[in-house]
Amino acid sequence: MDKTTALADWSLIQSFLAVAETGSLSAAARRLGSSQPTIGRQIQALETALGVSLFIRHARGLRLSDTGARMLPMAQQMRAAMSAIALTAAGQDQQLHGTVRITASVFASHYILPSILAHIRAAEPAIQLELVPTDTTENLLFREADIAVRMYRPRQADIVTRHIGDVALCACAAISYLERAGRPERVEDILDHDLVGYDTSDLIIDSMRERGWPASRRNFPMRCDNQSAYWQLVRAGCGIGFSQRSFAEADPLVEALPFDLGIPPLQVWLAAPQAMRQTPRIRRVWDLLAEGLKAADL
């Protein structure tokens, strides 16, 4: 294989990008849905054709060589161009059938979207739906999803957005916990209670400190990053947590505490690639998602 053929082989460039961005053959294989030996052969084929070493092995995997580091931005530009081509081609599909891939947070995927998606399936049985529950940001321009439900306004270029509404937040706890530990009378009193917080994220602690509360990790004897599991810990009586007020007020096991945290509400947005937004099936699912989210009284 000569240099021109190698550089024109998108599968080889994809493998290079995956290894460069994940740092190992195994992680790259998982990202691409391939096998580690296949990724290894593709990297070797690219290096042989170019006559250079793209990676240096070290104890924890692979890191880019100087040549590989110089190639990386150009390979990323190739990926962006390939994605733009794919988006443009896919956006020309005028049929009201096919697959629409939706991404949302773990919490929204578990507790908000299922009934909405069931309604969409009933209304449009020719449209297949894929739900990607994740608290990481899926890249819409790389077709990792067609529509995203975000709790913030996306700022990425070439993305169409729509503000759906705002979600009020509150401190809340299981009634069983409050009957055992007592109900805080003032917002500052929650620091005297067991709090349910995040493990690797300091979001709650930082927010409390911004408001002058001397919060630290010690105030959170129960910690979990998964939003769905987090809510179940609150419901089970592990301590005072923080969630959407509408969910706390609707749950018979939970009591929303009556004071204002002073935290701005979460904004709910829909987002989709501009090139795909007018594709009939995506436009239809977008409209039905917007209707369903507004009706959910978040």
C-alpha cells in the first residue's frame, strides 16, 4: 500500500484517531466496535505505508510520536469533513421512516423520556428509536446522536437548538429519613444532616461554597455519580439530596424541603445538527419530543 492509498483509506485514519484519543488499542477497538488485533493491524499498515512511527509504547498504553502529534489535527479535520459529508447525504432522506438516535442524561432517560418515546412509537410506528442514556456529551456533528435532550444550551456551531422550558431544583429527602433525623428549619440546617452528593464531581460542593456555605466532602457520607442511582439513594433514606422539584413533589416516599436554595433552574433544550434538522423523520421526532417534554411539566 502506498502513501496516497493509505491516506485515502478512511478506516485507517479512523483507527489512528481512535488510538490517539483513547491511548490504547483495546479502548480504540471498543470505541469503533472492532477488535484489538484489527486496530493493531490497521495502525501497522498505516505506519508501514507512510514509513513513520505514529505511536510510542509506554507502561499504560500508547502515546503519539512527534510525527503522530503533527498528523492528529489534520486527521481530526478529515473526520469533521467526513461527518459533514455524511450529514449532508443523510439530510436528503425525505422518507418518514428509519431510525432516529436520541441522547439524554441518565436521569432523563430513566424517568422522563420512556413515556414520551412510547407515545412517539405509537404515533409513528415506521420510525425506529434508539435511546443513548449518558451524562457525557455526545457529539451530534459526528452522528453519535440525531437529537439531544440537554440541560444546558448547546453552543456548538452548526447545531440547531430549541428551549423547551426550565426545571426548578430543590433539596429533598425521604420521609423515612426526615422522621428519623428531623426536618431542617432553615436552608443552612441541611449541613447538620447527612447529604447525598456526587463522587467524582464537585458540582454540589462548589455551588454551596459559592453561596457561603462551608461545605466539604465530609458533609456527603453517601456519594454517587449515576443520577438514576442517586435518586434511588435519596428515596431509600440515605440523606438529603438535590433533584427536580416536580419529581420530589410527585413521589410519595419523598418530601421536597420548603426553602429556596437560590440555585438557578436547569434549562431544557433540544439540539440537532442543522444538516439533519429538516429530515422528515428527525423533524417529526423533534416536534413530538418538544410536545412531550412540555406536557411533562418538568
